[in-house]
Amino acid sequence: MTIVGGLDLHRRQITFDYLDTTTGELRRGRITPADREHLRSWLGGLPEQAGDFAVEGCTGWRFVVEELARAGLRPHLAEPAETATARGRKRRAKTDKGDARWQRELLLAGTLPESWIPPTHVLEVRALVRLYVDLLGEYIGWRQRLQATLFHHGVPVTSRLTPDLLDRIDLSPAGRDALTTGLRQLERLSAELDPLRRRLHRYAARQPGCLALQSHYGIGPLTAVAIWEELGDTRRFANSTAAVRHAGLDITVYSSDTTRARGHLSRQGPAVLRWALFEAALRAGNDTSPDHPYYSQVKQRLGAQRATLSVARKLVRRCHHTLRALGEKAWAPAELD
């Protein structure tokens, strides 16, 4: 006997819809509150049989997938955008019950668009990388705010935003307060970023997949870890073009009759992956880069940003082939300090 079901996740409840394919019995309902303890209790009350459940790949999927596996059920992570697209044009109101039923129907038909479920050690590294990127974004935001404050008071722009700056410039009382607060925030964020960066660098020096990615010009330890954990197991992609699409670096074009809109990046993949690839591609501006001739050619025609994005697409294709060639070795766990 086997059961096939779908789970729709929300912060307050989990809506379930599952079918016993042997008896034809269909069950629907809600698990409240939506936490690990109540989900585990609900799973313990299911009939002791094999089963498959589809879970939408939104916030909260990790603990649901972990509990499904713990209960001996096979989890399937549904790609949110493609799952919604498969529904087609909306003909009725969207409900949680309808979403759970739709996932169950796609899973039963074998047409559920699935996302990769990373191993636990990859999820742990992913959490650290995303934390680093969030902190880095906050750090850059405070630097830009301080530079704007200095410029507003007629102070020459400087890259050395250190506490001794207060002794060298003349600011209004409010401007001085703003600068003092900003410098304090930079110090706080640096104290968080520096040990986290060193920790990720050490991991990149031990993990085979991360080491292999660093063989490509422009990819350093930090960007290697980010690309490795965000790109995922590239064996699931049919070709490198699918990897580019996963990164959100493909160009979308709207065309109808004689009308053709200008293309734009789809930006539908992981934002951290695009950040890492863009940072790596920026090195193509160096004379020693093997991509420098191509970068210069595209830059002359389309500008520096378009040239960098073009190199980023080349890099994600190379990373796809590199990780694919390593096979299982690319995902060997390494010690995370």
C-alpha cells in the first residue's frame, strides 16, 4: 500500500491532502500550529505504509522534509513558480486546500516540477553563506550612507571610514552623530563578518567541489562556496543552459506579432548565486583574465555591466561541467568549524 499527498505550508498551519492509492480513501485537513512537534505527531498517526508527499519549496520546507524522511516517507520539493505555471490560467479562487490538492495531483501524475533537496551538510553551509551575504549587504549599505553624509557636508570622499575620521573633519552636531552611529555599525558588522569569512574560507579549502571551482579564474574561496551550495547537484540539469536558467541569468524576451520587447534577466534563480557569479565575473576586467578579450569586446559594444553578465553566464556553464565531472565527490561532506 502507498499514499500520495501534498502539503501547503504557512506559518500558522500546514494544509494536507493525501490519497490512499490502494483503498481510494482521500483525506484533507490542517496541522496546527505549523511546527516540528505537531507535524511529527501527525505523521505518527498515518497508516504504516510507504508514501510520497510533495512540499512547496517555500520558507519552512526544511523541517517538513526532514520529518517526512524521518517517518519513512519520500519527500518531493515542488518548485513554486513552475508548479503555479503548470496550473495554467486561474479559473477559481486560490485556496490552501486547492494548492495541496494540486501538488498531490501533479505528484500522482508524475509531472511535479521538483527542486533539488540538498544534503544536511550543504544546507548548513548554505545558511552560513546567506547569513554572510545578508550581513555584507547591511555593511555596504552603512558605508554608502556614511559616504553620502560626508558628501552632503562637503567632506572629500574617502575609503578609510575609521573612528579617527571624526578628529580630521568638521561636521555639524547632527552630522557628527550620524557619522558616529554609522562607524559604530560598521565596527559591529565587521566583528560578525570577519570570523564568518574565515570559517567559509577554511571550508572551501577542504571540500572537493569548492576546490575544483576555484580552478576557474575569478572564483575565490568565498564565491566558490556560494556557487557550490546554491548551484547544487548539476547532474539534475539536462545541459549547461539549464544551469544558466537556474541562476536567473537567462534573458527573457516578449514577442508578439511585430512587437518585440527588450530582453531582461529573468532573475528567478537564487540571488546569492547571481551575486557570487557576478563578483567572480568582475575579475574578467583584469588583463590576466582568460576572458579579458571577450569581456573587452562586449564592453565596447554594450557596456561594462552587460559584459560582466556575459562572463558570468560563461562561468556558470563552466561550474556546471566541473561539478558534473566530479560526480558524488563534488558533494562529499567536509568539516565545518
